[in-house]
Amino acid sequence: MEFRAKPEGIILNGKRLNIRGCSWFGNETPDKVFHGLWQTSWKSLIDFLVNEKYNLVRIPLSIELIENLDMHIMPRTINYALNPDLLGKNCGQILDMFFEEFAKRGILILPDVHRNASSDGITELWYTEDYPETRLINAWVKLLKRYKNNPYVFAADIRNEPHGRATWGGPPETDWASACERVGNVILRDFPEKLIFVAGVEKRNKAKPWGSYWGSVLDSVKERPIKLNLPERVVYAVHWYGPSVFEQEYQKGPQFPSNLAEIMENDFGYICRQKLGCVFLGEIGGRAVDKDAIWHEAVTKYIEGNPGLLGNVAVWSLNANSGDTGGLLKDDWRTPEEHKLVYYRRMSPSPSDVKALEKKKPKPPVVTPTPVSSPQKYRVSVTEISPTRFQLDVLPK
């Protein structure tokens, strides 16, 4: 499969890929396995995704887990009566089973290095003293080598939500944009077919009277774009939330929610509208009740009016145990949260059938031959040198 990132969206085998995605967390936590398996079977959760036409799953991981996938680390929190086929499998083997099943069902896989160690929070920068940048790079190379024969592992979401001191440009020790170029180019050196997902930061370079969220700001891409060694590989992955996660000051006044469009346009929407690059809503979500429902409606209308964002969305998250946002399913991990699903169907209408696009080969470029104004005519002269040797001469007529 050939993936490319363009301002109109992600392209698969020459066709625009309409993505309806979601995150499914758990592997990055001390449980080291997808959550929800204490409540229901893993294949029934994938059934739900398929039935709702979700064609991408973003999978948060830790560097610690990636480094130890070949070790006999056993997962926690699995109800083996509901998941007997996972009994006796270690964390790496279970991840392999999920990745194989996602590919079988036509669901793209977007790994995300979400944190360093499973017991850590999300650090401000992409590195720490214990987890330098080289360790992040090595983790990506190891993970992508493990799944090199699975084309559904199509991209690398380099690092989740740089925030606080992280900057877009600026001093080298905080310059997230330059770090993405370094990490991305190493990945592309070994895996040139992959796309590179680059999160936003928290700080704006251009002062505005609005608060922001971790990973939500891409206001300086026009002046400082990500440049990789291969073209059309960069996907700017913004995270965008509302009052159920944290109520910003701009969400409290009478201008809310009419002010949301201006903020989204300033922070990331302009990138695809001005054809500067591909923007993916890598995390978006909330409870979708009360004020958060008002936020959902306004954000959905904005996405519907921006063709580069429409059908380029991954919700946070499938998980019912997401404390601030809730999930696509209720606490029983079986019943759909229908009042939320209606928004996400509008954000990602007509999701693509990845299996169908997989079979379509991209068309080769059309090469127009250069016409010759007055073609020269030739004749061939054959001279016998010996019974077994001849000399051919091409002579003008």
C-alpha cells in the first residue's frame, strides 16, 4: 500500500482515505495490554469498531513496553473466561494477535509513543535523562521492524502531546519541530513507506488571548514547516478538546461557542485550507453532554466546513474508562454511547473501505514523449567476415 500526506488528506493508492478512527489505550499503562478485556472479549470490541465503520485505531504504547516485547511479561486485567485464546500469552504475543486481527478486518494501525515508562505520566519534552532521544528512536526502529510485514502499520505517531517547555522552533533543547525531523528521518531511512505523525505543542508562537491544550497548537507551520528527506510523509496531528477535559476561559463567556472557529482556524485549520500540509485530528472527544455537547456541535460544524479535516479524525477514545472524556461505549464496554457517535459520524462521513483501496494500485505517472521534428531514416549493411561472424553497420539513407 502506498500512503501519501497531502493538504486534502491522507492518500492511499492514489485515492483520498476517509478516516473514522479512535484511540484504544491500555498498553502504555502498568497493565501493558488493551483495556476492557476484564469486561468483554477482545474480538467483540473489534466487532464494534467494524460495525461502526472505524477504519483506524491509534494505539498508545510506552518505550518501556516496546523495549521488552520479546520478554515474557504477562499482562494484567484480562478476564480469561471471556478471552480464553489470550490465556498464556505474554504482552508482545497479545499485541501481535491484535495487530494481525486489525489488518484482517481492514483497520489501519497507528502506533503512538505515549509515554516513556508505563508508570510515568506524559512528560513535557520528548526526552528525559533516563529516556534520551536515542532511546525514542531505537524504540521506533524496533517496533517497526517487528511489524515490517504488516502494511496496516502505516505510520509512526512520534511522541504524544509535547507541552509546557516544548516549543515549535526556538532553543534546541525544547525545539520539538527539529526533533521530529531527526526522528522522522531515521524512521524513513529504514521504512520509507511510512507516514510521520507530528503532534502540536501547547505554546503559541503568536500571542493570542486564548488558552490551549497539550498538543493543540500548530500556529507556526507556515513559517516553520516540518521538512523530511522524503516528500509527502508529514501529517500534522492536532489534539483538540473541550470543557469536559478542561474548561478554558474562552469557553466561559458569551462569545462561546461562536469563537471556536476562529481559534481552530488560527491553531491548525489554516494549514490544510492554505494547502500547507496534511492535518489529522489525532485526539478529539469529550462527554458530549451539557456545555460539552454545545462544544461538540460547534466543532463538528467547523470540521464539516473544512474539507481537509473532514474524514480525517481519530476520537479519544474507545475506552469506557477514560475519566475525563468517557468512551465510545458505556461502562459495560458493550452499549454504544449513541449521543456521542452521531457527532463522530458527522466528523467522518463515508469512511473508506481500506481493503478495497488496498487492492487498487496507484496509477503510474503519465510520460509524454518528446516529439522529433524530422526523424532520420537509416539502412543496415551486413558484411560477412567469416562463416560465423558478421558485421552490422547502421548507415543513414
